[in-house]
Amino acid sequence: MTDPATPSAQPPSSVVRLDVPGGKEVTHRDVAANGARFHIAEVGDGPLVLLLHGFPQFWWTWRHQLGALADAGFRAVAMDLRGVGGSDRTPRGYDPANLALDITGVVRSLGEPDAALVGHDLGGYLAWTAAVMRPKLVRRLAVSSMPHPRRWRSAMLSDVKQTTAGSYIWGFQRPWLPERQLAADDAALVGRLVRDWSGPQQPDDETVETYRRAMSIPSTPHCSIEPYRWMVRSMARPDGIQFNRRMKRPVRVPTLHLHGSLDPVMRTRSAAGSGEYVEAPYRWRLFDGLGHFPHEEDPAAFSKELVSWLQDPEPDR
């Protein structure tokens, strides 16, 4: 098995440097931030909107939103998180505080004073974190399919139904076996997860195959799992307790919280209520009939909601 601590193992560019729908010309390049190199895909000009993917995906999950945001007058950038896609696979640095510094570091490397962060799943967890840790660099915050980190921790520990729904995260705590399972049969498990976690509007075969290829890049399974290992294993450790306390600081930028009503891995009840950590206009939007990937299951509806909110100068609470 490929050594997960080998940062030099880089993917063929054809695996991750893909086009986006609608004929939009996407610019792929690498930027340096927080001691690592990150791959970004960029479309459009205007105020920066930085898009953050979740598990088990990479930047391409935002392919529909990139064009929609560019058409609306934004500079839309989707980045690959540390250890995923075309970004560096480092031997350590997968705790949320450091991953959030990756994100804000990319904002600075792009030469922007701030950004609207849009995060899904793990990307949403990190977007919440970045908004608390580096508030001056976050203009607005939009999160999909992920509660505030303190809500996530509480739900995973005290809600039996959420604990069951998130059983895959508990399974990630085993050594090495989860990596082998993710990589087996050309990452067949990734295809099953993406389909099982979606609502009635299922991804097509090409989409599933794209995510399987990206997960098959050496070291990606290990790096993809490491953030979840920290999130669980640190709960009783000083660093985890300190992080949880740090996240008591309220988010003070306008926040849009998006969720699919049929999400099988992050219950609506777990996500709802995150507004108690926001001391700014907070908008909750539930997409009826969608699962864990609303931005892919109904990209038109998701993009419309997101763009409308970003363009609203005074979003209501």
C-alpha cells in the first residue's frame, strides 16, 4: 500500500483537472498556503467565493455552482482540501484548526481581502471553523449538510439516531482497514456511499466513476479519513476540548444554512439549531426531497438560493 505520509505522490492532472458544465472555461492552478500546495479551479471575476468540498469528493462537486456564481458576477474558486484531489498529501496537519488555516491561507494567496466561504459536509465543518478563527477573512458563510462543530459533537455523543446515522465516522477510527476498504476494487465503496447518501435524484454513472478515480489516487483514502479520526479521538483530549471551547465564539457574519430533508447521514434535527452560534443574520433553508448532496442533486435550486443570498445586501435573520 502507498505510504500515506508521502507528500510527493501527485495525481495525473487528467484525474482532477476537469472541465465544468455549460462551456465555462475553468482555470486550474496551484497556490501555496499554510506550508502546503493546493489545487484550485477558478471561474469568473468579482468578489471571491471560495467553495469547500466534503467527503468522499473533491473540488469537482461544485462544478455546477462555479458557472452559476461566475454568471452572477463572482470570482468562484473551488479548492481541493489538504490530502485530496490535486493538493498536497502531507503526513500530518488534518485537525480542523490547521485545515481552516489552509482555507484562509488560500484566500490570502489569491490576493483577496476576504471571501464568502461555501462548504459542504467536512468543508462545511471547516467553513464554520474558519469563520470563528479568522473572522476578518470571512465575508459571509454558507454551509450545507453540516451543523456547527459544537452541534455536531453534541449530536454525535447524545443523539442515538445521529450516532447510528454517522456510524461510518466511528468505523473510520480503526487503523488501516478503512483505507483498504475505500481503495478496494477501484474505490467501489465511494460509489456506494455517494448513491446511498443521495436522495431520489441519484448521480449518474459518470459522476460516480469520477469520484472513484479521484479516491484511487495514492494516499487519498488515508488523508480523507484523518480529519474524522481527529474529530472523534480528540473529544476527550486537551486539544479537542480546547477546540470545542474555542468554537463557543459566535460567528459574526451573515450565514446561510442549507440542508436536504432526506439526508441519511446528517439528520435535520442535528443541523437545525446551529443558528444559536451565529450573532448575525442567519437563514435556514431546507430542500424537500433531497439527500446529503443538495448542490448536486438539484444544482439549479441550490445555485439559485446561494446566488440570491450572496447578492442580497441585507439578508434577514
